Amino acid sequence: MRVRFIGAAAAAGLLAFGLAGCSEGAKSKVAQAQQVVVEGSPVTASGCVRPVENTDCLVVKGRGGGYYDISSASPAPDLSKGVAISLQGKDMGKNTQCGRELTNVKWSYLGIQCGASTPSSTASATDKDASAKPGKAG
């Protein structure tokens, strides 16, 4: 009887030790998964750069109607030129108060005149007027 008890205790101990080893392996896999760095999705867009009212943000309207926050662009486009830009950047999946944040923004002027540079929160009427006129980018 005593032999059976010792054997059962030893088996239970080995089982517990084995399960502890499994949970450690699972924890390390979770830790590895959390350390994965997200590579940004490439984004290409073009349009007029607009400031966002009551912020320091600069945005460009995307194809789906949302805005790309290009505030990290260095140097920033000169709004006083009133010219549309073409840009490339990386979307890391982060939203700011101004739109979808782009990093590693590279841009160039297109030579297409934009309408008056008004903040994007009030630009909807201006954008409608600008889109009705040929040769204007919005």
C-alpha cells in the first residue's frame, strides 16, 4: 500500500512539473508574439494639404474620404504656395485626433493649384466649390 502511495505521489509530481514546463513555453510564445514589430502599410495619396482647426495637424484627404495626418513630414509642405502634393508614407495603424497618422512621409509638389487653405473642419463648402472648378485639386 505504501509503495502505491509513493508511486502515485511521484507520478503526480512529474505531471505537475511537466504542466509547469508547458505553461512556461506558452508564456514565452506569448511574449515573443507581443514583441513583434508591426511593419507599416505603404500609402500613396495626393491632394491639397489642409491645417486642422485648433491643432497643429496637417492633413491630406484620402481616397475613402478619411484624412491622413502628415504632421510628421519634415520638412512640412508650405501651405502658402497653395499647391497640391503627392505623398508616400507608412500607415502604422495609429489614429490621431486629426486622422490616420502616416510616418516616413515623403512628398513633392504637383503644380496643381488648391483652393484657399482653410481648416479641414470647415473646408467642406470650400472643397465643393473647388471641385466644381476645373484645374483645382481638393
